[in-house]
Amino acid sequence: MKALLKIEWIKTWRSWPVFIMGSGSPSLFISSIQVLSQV
């Protein structure tokens, strides 16, 4: 279960830069960093 979550997290993490560049929203990037740092 943990391994599956880790794979899903990596896939999500790797898609973030593409999503942020596509949306061009630095505020979204900053908020995502704050969320990730809380985890």
C-alpha cells in the first residue's frame, strides 16, 4: 500500500512542473510548495 502511494505521489510530483508551466500561475506553485512542506 505504501509503495503504491509513493508511486502515485511521484507521478503527481513529476506532473506538477508541467501543470504549473501550462497554467503559468506562480501563486499556484507557491501554494503547492506550502502544502507539500506541511505533509
